[in-house]
Amino acid sequence: MGRTIARALLLAGLLHGRPAAADDLALWTLYDRMLRQAKYIDLTHAFAPVQPVWPGFAQGRFKAAQAGRTIEGFVREGDVFTYEAHGFVATAYDLPTDQYGTQLDPPAHWNPRGATISDLPATYTLRPLAVIDITPQVARDEGYHLQVSDIAAFEARHGRIPAGAVVMVRSDWSKRWADAERFRQKPFPGVGLAALKFLHGERGILFHGHEPLDTDTTPTLEGEAWLMHNNFAQAEGVANLDKVPEAGALIAIGFAKPLGGTGGFARYIAIAPPDWPHGVSVAEAPGAPLPLQPAPLRRDADGVMRPAPP
């Protein structure tokens, strides 16, 4: 795979190197040498008005935002903002739960004394990423759960999982996202309790993630209960793990920060080495300026802004 991201960090003097001076530009050097050429892969489903959701929760609703009060000469209370009348639009989201789509669950989801989303430290931002592939097992048994033996097999190929890493469990269940009813029904792949205890107790990971919307299929959700009551977070509803290297990548972790939030609408981006065949580099997608849509945006029947059909 060529130079790894870890090697680039060493070259930049950021690991086991000299202390950085106040005016050191080592991080900029790292970005220019490695991260600018790296491949970026989105691991996130865009949340929508119709999508898989745990059966106890309702679907979200999207609609045009309305003015909450009158501003003389500009808008009246109750008016819908439009490009034509106001020069801009805005959207209102009625999301009946913070457990919606690709998410980050903090301990407060189950634990009355657990950390909430707004308590999570800024150090969650960037971590090593390990992806453990259980798709062969899931092909034989859709209800297969990650075992300690799967972790051992991963480490036999790639070495020990780094402390503080994020471990994603690849099952390819995310490929069923468009079939909302089947996606959320049992059987589906999970993560066994023994594997969770090993990853946190023996490897000291930051958190794990999985593609379904639940950790496991036990009657008591024993894995999620153990995580939350032991003050560990987890990622759910992750996508595109088939496009990420099993070892050697990083993961960027972004999430909304509602005060006291018990769940987080999250976005996860894998950062793979430059010679990885999937993803896009900064050169390929610089982000500024952003590309124009192929047609003017119009709100569809579900309230989503999309290019107008021809």
C-alpha cells in the first residue's frame, strides 16, 4: 500500500520525535505530505424522511422552514422562505429521536449517570481505524455476531489493534439500507458481548461501530447494555466499510452537539493511504468552490431539496 499514514506521521516528527516548538509547522507538513493526497471515504448514510429506524421510533419529517416572527419589509410570521421572495431557503427537520441514521451513541443513552453527547471530549476527532470483516460468516448466517476469534484472526494478519482506535465491524448489512423493513428485522449481524469486553478490556479501544441499528440480537441487548453501563460509546448505522482498508487508515469523527444529547447524528470519514483504490483525494474534490447542481433545487414531496427533474 506504499507509505502508511503512520510512517508519514513519523517522517513529520509527530510520533516518538522531538517536542514541537510553538511555531512548529509539523502538522501542516503532515497535511501537505500525506493527508492532502490521502483518499477520503464517507462511512455515513444521509438521514432522510424514509429510512430504516428502530421499530419503537417514528420516521422524521422534512419541510420548508417558516418565519417565526414578522420582520417589516421582509417576511411575515408563518411565511415559508423561498429563493424567489427572500433570496434563500431553510429546512425544518422533525426528528422524533436522536437515534436516527448513522449515529454515535454516548453512555447516557442507557446510563442515567453516563456522559451525554455534549460531554464527549474533542479528542474523539481523529483516531486509527481497524475494520474487522465478518462478511464470509454473515454469508452463511445472517445473524452471526463478531467473536473474539475474529479479532484474533484480524491481529494475526495486521498486528495488534492500537489502543484508542476505532474498530468497525464490516458485515455489508448497510447494502440493505434501501429495504427499510428487512434492514431492521432479525436476524441481522451483531457484535458478541465477549468480543466487546475483549476490545475494551484487552485492547483499550475508543469505541466500536457496526452497520445495523442495534449492537446484537439478544432479548436484552446485552452488548449495548454492557457498553453504556460501563461508560463506552458506540457507532451504529455505518456504511461503506467494504471500501476501506482493514488496517492502516484513520477515521475522522464528526457529530452534532445538542446539550445533554442522548444520541448523536454522526458523520464518519475514513482516511486511507494515497494509493488506496477507493475514495477521493483533496485534489479530486477540493470542496471550494463546490460544484453546481445539474438543475435548480426544488423541494420534493418528502420535503427534501433535490435538483428539479428535466
